[in-house]
Amino acid sequence: MKTNQQFLEKAIDQAFTGIQNNEGGPFGAVIVKDGKIIGTGRNRVTSSNDPTAHAEIVAIREACQATGNFHLEDAVIYTSCEPCPMCMAAIYWAGIKTVWYSAGREDADRIGFGDNFIYEELKLPPERRTVAMHRLEVSRAKELFETWENKQDKVLY
């Protein structure tokens, strides 16, 4: 059985591959379940023109496809760097309970990948954020939520 260090090395290998292929930033991830890698990812933001194509997101998508499930509660994610707020949200949504990482967010900040401002922004009320947030209540939105609430065959997540 591989160790946590070995799985982190695999995540770092993903990051190096991404750098060599000019796919995106220096980030890689692997997702492990029952001692086996079920998803891999490397940052592909610039090569795919997708700001959400972070290593963790790519690995989560692959692991969900591999398992045929959107919940990965029995899986562990190993990532070359502390996940950003978007990736942490995806980790929570996927139900992953354990994250192993190597570099810290201060390391990422030092090379131009700072995301502390996002952590700080999310603490603010919507009207004080730098992204303009405007709420406009539309009656159909209430109907939409009621339709979901009353749907008998919905799949909860």
C-alpha cells in the first residue's frame, strides 16, 4: 500500500507534467479510494481557457466519472498545494473528508497565485465585496424552489 508521501509525489508529478505541457499553473492532484488512484488532475486553466480547471476540480471530475457517483466521501485528495477557496468548496461538495497537501497558500502567493483576497472577500457581506452583487427578487425563482422542494424523484446532494 502506498504512503501519503507517495500519493503526494503522484500529485506533484501531475503538476510537473502540466508545466512541461504548458497546460497551466504548477498544481496537481490525485484522488485515492481504497488505496487506488481513481482520479488525477493538473491545472489546465490556460490551455483550456477555463478558470475552473484547477487540478483539484479536474481530479474530482475524473474520480466522479470513474466511480459513477458525485459523492466521494470515502476518498482522499492529495494536492501539490493547499486548495484555493473554489477547490475547497468543490471538495466539500464532493464529500471528501481528508485533504493532504504539500505547499501552503503563502507559497502560491509568493509566485503570483495569491488567493487570500478571495478568503477575505467571502467574509464580507455581499454589498461590500469588490464584485458587484445585486439581488433582484423574481417571483419565478420562488416557484422554481417550490418545484424542486415538491419534486418526488429528486436526487439530493
